[in-house]
Amino acid sequence: MSEQDSIESTKLGRVGALAGTGVRVGVNYLKHYGKRAVGAVSDVELLQQENAKAVYDTFSRLKGGPLKLAQMLSIDRNLLPPAYATQFAKAQYSAPPLSYPLVVRTFRREFGKEPLELFDTFSKVAAYGASIGQVHRATKDGKDLAVKVQYPGVADSLKTDIRVLKPIALSVLGLKERDVAEYLKEIESRLLEETDYSLELQRSIELSQKSAHLTNVRFVQYYPQWSTPRVLTMDWVEAQSLDKFADGPAGQHERNFVGQALWDFYDHQVHDLRVFHADPHPGNFLVKDGQLWVLDFGCTKALEESFYKKQFRFLEPELTQDRTRFTEALEALNIVTPEDHAESRERIISLCERSVRLLAMPFWNDTFDFGDPSFLRSIYEVGETNSLDQLNKDLNGKRGSADGVYVHRAFFGLYSLLSRLRATVKVQLPDWIRSKSQESVEPALRSVPMGDPGSGTATG
């Protein structure tokens, strides 16, 4: 993989690079339709591959916001066309690295020393490259270390990236900026936090310590003395990435073991700590000797108690059986608003009932088989059906809480990873929900029909 000697950091240059990619994609389509016009054969799959490569090549050169977008989209392999999914998956840990002289420059700025003046050994070629930084192997006093070095200028260019990508995303999704301004602000805040390695160091140590009791979940040790706002040093773990483990020959028992550790990790952080790892792509998890190693706490989300209670109230099994209480719960999150006319109001409530019964289903069972492909397929189909529903497109205004953006991202990522693992896990409702549910869950709620999604929407 070739190295980069620089990253375009000016707004004009980054805008120009993205615009140039749009032209390249457009030319590919013109070639495709030109061949069709004269009766020649044009390979649609090859066209997709060429376009996907053009987009990813530009994103990977720019790094920062564009590459982070590719990484976020790659969590769902079914969201993108296969060619794009294949290319964007590289953003998880194999983006083109920066050349060693740029790494040395960062060390001089951060420490006043070069890497080999701090460490006994330091690999000149990055072991992994991702959206915000790249990882080098090093040793110090017999310790094997992973040193994450942030790409130069990423923090400064991130706001420019968001401004450039925002109108494109709004146009593609058919959204109005005033309706999603709070969501975009939330995403920008989390992305900017990811560029502060000092904050990541603090969170990594704190959350690792508070989660250390979890069975079969392991965390690396971090080294403040070799870390700065742009460099983060931790133990090197020789292990298999979660996606490679999931796609490998592991038996069902081991898959369940790792899946249970992943479920318990998120369950503890969300429902006990109210602070959770909000970047659930497979590159942030490793598997070694049947244990799950958790990496990269750069993207975390803290939940205020009031929002947490409103959001996770939907896990209460009896809630969807009581239309009045269910509607009140939707109103509390601003999903149903006073401005909605009667027809729209009923439509939203029905859509949300369908979605809640599907998305909360794992919590309403003692164990849940995420290996059943119909479960995740039903979630995709619900989302697709909802996005095509013309009435939903006509529903104007902000709906739901911006705090829900990363909650939904975390649980969708969790469901996707467990599905890829084909794991069956033991599940338990949060204590405060279980205490409110005195009656048994109706059988109808335990088994939402799969493959017949009707229409639905995620709450919030």
C-alpha cells in the first residue's frame, strides 16, 4: 500500500477534491450510458466498482471527515451497494498510511523528540491506518506497544469537511437543514472529540477500569507518559479482528462466547454507566483465546438520566399494548408533536409500534438468536419501507432527540456485529424496566413476524 506524503488541508483543496471525484463518477456513468446508446454491452457491476474506488480513493487521501463517513457507513454491509461496501470497509483499519517523515514531524511538535528518541523500536511503516490516525508498532523496556499518531491537520479540517459533506448528504436524503440541525451538531461534537487524544486517554482508562469486572472482556493498558493530544500509546495486542473471526471457521460455542461478551459490554456501559463506546465497527474489537478485546474509546456518548429514562422506556414489554402510555412516551421524545394532524399522528404511532416491537425484541427473550438472518433483514426492510413512505417524507420538522443519534448507531452496530457472529446470547431487561413489568410478556410480542415488515420507523 503506497504512503502519502501530505494531506490536503485547505478548504478550497478539499472541496475541489470531492468535486473532482463527482466528475469522475459522472464520466463513468456517461461511458456506461454511451455504450448502451450504441448497443454495446456495459458491465454495471464494473461501473459500480470503478465509482466506488474513485470515491474511496478520494476519501482515503483526504482522511478526516470523509474517511470517517466511509467508516460509519461500512458498519452496515447491507446499506451500501456491494462495491461500495467492499471499498468503505477498508476505512476500518487499512486506509493508506502517511509517510514516516510526517510522523516524525508530529512527534517533534508533540514531544520535541523523534519516535526513536522515545521508544526502543518504532516501525516506520504504519500497521493500520484509519480515519483520524494511524497505528505504529513500537517497543519500550520490553513492552510491545501500539502508538496511534493523528494525521496532521485533521482536527483543523474537520469542520470544513462537515460543511462540505452536509449539503451533499441533505440532498441525497431529501432532508432540510433546519429539521436536522441538532443531529448534525451532535455528530460534529462527537467527531471533534475524536481528534482529542488526551480526552480519549482519560475516557479509555476510566471506562476500562469501570468495565474490568466483565467476564471475557479485556482492555489494553494505556501510557500517559507517551501520549499527547495528537499521540496515544497503549499495549499492542496480537489478536484477530472481530470481522475476521466472525467470517472464519469458529464453532458455535465460541461464537456465542464472544457474542455474549460483546452484549454484556454494551449492556453494562449503557444501562449501568450511562456512558458507552459509540463506535461499534469491527476494527475496534479483537478476539484472542475466546476473549473480546475492546479498543478505541475516541467516540463515546454520555446519557443524561432524563433522556435515558425516556429513550429506554420503550423496552417495557407492556408499553406497546397501551396506546395512551405509548403515545405519551413518543410525545416525551418529540417523535409525536402537537402540530401533527390526526392522520399523521396515527400513522406515526403505528409505525413506531411496529419498529419498537422489532428493535426491542431481543430484550423480551431470555436468549436471542442473532444468527437468524430474518431478524436483521426485517430491520433493513422496515427502514427501507419507511424511507420510501411518501407520508413520512411529508412530515416536516425535527423529530426525536439528537441524543438518540449515537444510541441508535451503537445498537444498530451491536446488532450487526452479533448477526455477523451468528451468536445466540443471554439477555436481560434493565432492573428498572423489569420491576415495572409485573406481568408476563405476551407471546405475540415475543415473536414479531419476520420478513413482513410492513412499515416502521426507529424511535427518535
